Amino acid sequence: MKLNNRALAIATLVGAALQLIMATVGHANPDVRNLFAVVGMGISLIAGILYTVISTEVITRDNVVGGLVAGAICAFIGIAVSFFLHDVPASILLIGTALSATTGAIGGWIGRLFSSGRV
């Protein structure tokens, strides 16, 4: 298995930035806080898609794993900030990261549809 480090770094940084924005806004706005799960997993899906679109990998498995890693890392960062702000319980660190890893993997697979004709 081979992961594209550049694609992984970019997808993770973009995803983490979006997660941090969501966590910060959600800390001040209960309406956003109520959408943490849905929006957070959506951000991980985007990170997974972004990984595949940027990556030069042509093996679907590598794109799925890259999306999983990017989605999990960015979600963990956002959830950790929300935990330290006392907006979510500690159990969400595990559950939310696992669910976001799954949506990141799905994003990695979906990203194949957008990746320069390598479907």
C-alpha cells in the first residue's frame, strides 16, 4: 500500500481547518453545535475526496485508505478542540473519529469519480 504524502497533508490540513472553524463557531452557537456530527462527517468526506483528487495513486484501495486517514485525523483534531472547550464528551473522540474515518474512506472511493479520468 502506498499513500501520497503531499495529498494526505493537503487533505488533512484543509479538513482540519474546516473542523476547527466548525468547532469554534459551534462553541458560540448552539445551532451549529447540534450539527457537529453531520457537518463533521461531511468535512471528513470532503477530505477523503480531496485526497483522491490530489493523489497520483491509481489503486482504489490506496485512495480509500488515504481518505480514511485524512478524514480520521482532521476529525480527531476538531473533536479534541470541542472536547477541550467542553462542548462534547470524551467518548465522542473515539466514536466521532471512527465514524469520520469511515466517511473519509467513502470520500476516497467517491473521489475516484472526480480524479482526472482514472476511474
